[in-house]
Amino acid sequence: MLKIGVSPCFMYPDVDRIVFGRKSLAYVEQDMARYLSRPGVWPILIPDLPEAELTGIVEELDGLVLQGGTDLAPETYGESPIGRWKGDPIRDRVELAILSKAMERAIPVFGICRGFQLMNAYFGGTLYQDLDTQDATSIKHRDADAYDQVNHEIEIVAGTWFADLNQGEALRRVNSVHHQAVKTLGEDLEVWATSAEDGLIEAFGWKGAPAGKVMGVQWHPEFFHNSQVPLMDAERLYSAWLDHVSQDSKISSSSK
């Protein structure tokens, strides 16, 4: 059984919440859980734990998925807030610690939406805190009402692993549920895809590992099943990443 760690989303104490109102909640979004689950693959939520305990958990994982959710705190990538977008510094701290330990172990990492942005910050990049406020886009990348029905075309960078993976794939459309985006690309990250209409970075891979082993996408493949229009194949990318997980797990098992 492949054990895929999933970084936590948090809900903090809220006395107006009927259930566990005075407690912090750590959770994985249900579509994400279903997307990651398949025969022989076990997604495991990673809680906020002291470093010593966290180290032991990460050592047992075969791969790590950084899921979507709230904004990153601007301070995480060396900026001050420009408006009301303060982000979640607590979650940033937890996820960066998990990501750092995963990188130390050299296990496969897959960042999705916020996870993609967190990876960019981890590698020294920065974000647009709000695309509209900073005039960074000509299209709408997020709408609270339409939510996962917002979508757009992407352009795939020729000569990349991602281009080879999607060779023969006619669709180049993904969903869009974000108001922040990569501004300055992190060190040793290779751009795989951009938004066709405004050039924002939509996918990248880390050059320090075999192509496809450490990667991120700005879109939400776990929501593709709900789209009212055809989108790219959501399974192809995840399956290719799982190939790395499986290969590394076999190597690790044989060396024990």
C-alpha cells in the first residue's frame, strides 16, 4: 500500500460554529480525498505535530500532496500585506516544515493550487497577493459563485516533460479557483504551462529531481469531475506522479 501524506487544511476556533466550536480542526477536502484514493493508494492526513513526531510520520510516507485552501501569508515570501489578504501563517509554518522534511527524504511531492504556491515560496519565489488589485491579469481566475466552473485555456511549454506527457491530448483547458498566483518563479523551477490569455504560470517542475517527481499545478484536478465543460485529463498527471511514488517505494523497500 502506497502511503500518500496530505498536508492539512485548518479551521480555527469559532464559538459560532455548532460542532467543535472552541477547537481547531485539521481536514482534507473530500474531492481531494477521492481523487487521491485508488486501489493500493492510501491518502493520510498529516496533523500539526511537534517536529520530532512529524519527522517520524514523514519518514513513513511514500509521497506528499500539498492541497489547496487559504492564501499564503505575504510574510512567508518576504512581503507585507497590501490589503485584506493576510493569509494563514500558521498553516504556512506547518506545511513548510512538512515540505522541508519531504525534500530531505527526496520523496515525490505534488502541489495543488495553494500547494503549488507554497512550493514556489519554498524555492524562494514570490506571489501576486491579489491579481485584480495588482493588475496582473486580464481575465477572471476566481469567482465565489461560479467557483470550480471558472476555466481557461493553458499553453504547454514545448520540450518539457509535461509536453511529452500530454502529447496527443487535444484539450488544453483547466479550472481556476485562485486570486493569487506566482509572481517571481522560485529557484530551479521549470515552467511547464502558462495561462493562454495572460501568461500566468500554471504548472512547474523542480529541476533537482527526475521530471515529474516534484511538481505543482495552479489548477484543481480533483474538481475536474464536476466541470460542466470538458477539461484536460485529470488522471494522467496524477498517474504519472504515482509512477514515481511506486518506483521510489520499491527502491526503498529493496534497500531495507
